[in-house]
Amino acid sequence: MWVSVMRVCSNYHTSYTLHQHIKNRLPCPSSKMGAENDEPLTPAGRLFTQPATHQIINCSLGLERPIGIDEVRTVLSDSLMIKHPRFCSLLVTDDHGHQYWRLTELDIDRHIILHSDPVGEAGDDEAAVNDYLADLAVSTPLSTDKPLWEIHLLSAHKCVVMRIHHALGDGISLMSLMLTLCRKLDDSLQTPTIEPLISSARNPRELGINERILKVLKVIWFTMIYVFEFMMRSLWVNDGKTVVRGGEGVELWPRKLATARFNLDDMKTVKNAVTNATINDVLFGVISSGLSRYLDKRSPESLQEGLRITGVALVNLRPSPGLQDIKELMKKNAGSGWGNKFGIMLLPIYYHKNSSNPLDYLKRAKMMIDRKKLSLEAFLSYQIGFFIMNHIGAKFASLLNYRIVCNTSFTVSNVVGPREEITVAGIPVKYMRTSSSSLSHAITMHMVSYGGKADMQILVAKDIIHDPENLAKCFEDALLEMKEAVLRT
């Protein structure tokens, strides 16, 4: 059909169309292209290209009005994102199975996918977008004949979906890069900033010699325990069977997606009620309480008090706690480095009947996470994975990671977004959410904070968890119950 239309166009219109197409083909950051300038994937990048651990990040931005293709082209053409070598490089594999990034000429039009009509049958915009993202989680890989990212415009639902392969970077790197496309709502010339959500501790005192020795001993002890457990989880130790447990092959099952909505002020109110607590402590307390509530509804008679349910948490290992300067991250020899730099922690929660004090969930979560922070589990998980990738190979490293996921029950991550409201092409952003490709877990949770709110996307295997909206409400009610308990005291 496109050929027929071109034949009947005037010469002027044909020339204009070709000019626009050439205009949207942008040169790479370097004029040197070819196999001799290929750059190998990082070990973590190779992990995310393996079939068992293949991951694509899907970030959705809800807008006040639909955004047009021309507006997206303009934003991209002026952005730092397309100047980044990873975003204009092909993923290539040589005859020996080694993978490399190869610079190529970037054609922006191939990366923009427009859906003018509604997607799916859901009447509500957010529900329709969630259904669309749930389908993407299992059925739509990124094409390797172009750089590994796409932007989907869901015009009928006033939403933009950015799909970025996890091999391009971790959550902190990609969040910082994505925000270069945005501007502050109250200052259209300024790029959004991110400040870390710090704990409630103030002016911690300096430890004495005996306390320092005790702390070192705790670090050694907890590291030994947790690294040993980590190794056992990668081999055969697993969670008991529950109604929320996935397993081998579940990553291929159909998905549903629901959103749990939290108010950051509520989370801070709860956080301040427990000395030195953090937002992550509150999040894990909410998950612990919410899962106990949900299990009570699904199978209360078959559960033992104190039943362990283990989660996998991704931990940022970059030296700065806040948003990295994107220009520094793009420097090839920057200390923090671009790409994936995170470790893994196994975070257990325990099933409990309704507690008389909802804050008990937070206190238990904080005690467990404090011990995990004392250990070197996250750091050593990264180093062990790095060693295996370099000396044994990506397939074996992928198998170990896959076994850890199969032997646990859920994944959770938390990325700090901008505190102020932002715009894209001058259009205010109503929400910012992220999800990913499906895993062998039946539950995957990703929380992103933005503009005083925190939305957690709950991706589930729908044949195991039929009612993710109910699960999301259990989490929301858990936070509100904790807040009410704080206000009563």
C-alpha cells in the first residue's frame, strides 16, 4: 500500500517525505563504525540477554493529553539519550557466540510505534495500559536489527511506554537517562532532579573501639550466613508451596498487571514512628503485612504461623545514594560506570495472622533488613556473578540466577523518581510506573516514587494469582492500617 501511495504522489511531496526520513536518521556519537570498533557487553549485560534471564524494562508515563509523533521526534532529537553509544548500537553475536555493541546509524522513526486506537477492551485508561504492559511482558521481544529500545504511543489512553532492554543499564542509569527527556513543570528549562530518600537517623554518634569490633564481627557473621544461604538457594533449597509461589516455566505463563498506590507522606509518617527506619523498611513491612492478608483470604486453613516466603531484592551498588550525573555516567572511564551495577539480596518475610499492632510488621522487616545491610551479601553476589560470567560463562551464570528465582517466591525493586512534577514536550506527567519482562516468580513488584506518590506495579502469573487488584488493595490497606496505628499513639 505504501508503494502505491508513493507512485501517485507529486515529485514535491516525494522529495519532502524522503527529506524527512533522512532528517530522522541521526549519526552515531562516533563516526567510527564497524567490527573493529565493537565493544563487548559487560558481564551483567550478557546475563540479561540469556533466554532464562532475558529482561526488558517497560516504563509507562501517563500524560494529561496525547502526545504526537512529531513532538516525540523533537524531544528525542534534542535529547542526551540518543547521544549515548548504547542507544545507537546494535547487539551483535560473532561466530564464537561472543556478544558486542556495534555502533550504527540511528533511525528514530523505527523506534516510535503509534497506537491511535484503544488497546484491549478495558474501559479505564490505566487498566487498558496495564493490560497492554502485561501482554508485552511475555510476548513481545525487542528486534535485534535496531538498537534495543522503543517508544510506544498509546494515544487513546494518553500514555507513553518506553521499552528498554536491561542490558543497556540498571534502574538508576536508565531513570537518569530517561529524565533527560523531561523538564520540570514549574521551570521548563530545567531537567528534573532526584534526591535520595534518607533514613530518619540524625547525627549518628561515633562508635567506640568495642562497638566497632562488635560491628566487624557482626559483618563477618551475617555475611557468612547469608552468602551460604544464597549459594544453597541457587542449588536446591526452596520456599514451601503456597498459592503465590511460581516455579520453573512460569515465566512463560500469561500475565496480569495491577497497581498499588501509596502516598509518600503516609510512608514517611510510618517511617518516623520507628527509629532509623527507611522508606524501604516501610515498603517491606507493607509487603509482609499485605501478603499475610492476601494469604489469609486465599488459604487460611493450610498455613502455619511463621511460614517463610522469600523475596529477591535488587540492590543498587553505585557509590552515590542519589541520582548520578548523567554526563558523568556516560564517560567511559567514570568511577561509577554506566550499565548494570547491582547486587541481589534474599529478603524473607513470614506469614502472621492479623497482629494486634500493625507496626510489628515494620519492626520485623527493619530488623531483618538491618542485618542484611550489615552483611556483604549484595556486594558479594555481584562479585560472584562477575567472576562466574568471566570465567565459566553466561549460560552457567544465567542458570544459577534462574534457580534462585525458581526457589523463591517474589521479586521486589524500588527506584526513586523525581519529587517535583515533570513534563514531556510540555505535557504534564500524571504518573510514572515501571514493570519488566516476566520471571518464573508468580509475583514481580516494581515501585517508583514520583511527585509525592509511589506506585507499585504488581505483575502476576494470572493462572496462579487471578485477582492482582485484590493483592494491590491488601498492600494499600496494610499501609493505611500502619498509619492509623501511628496516629493513635
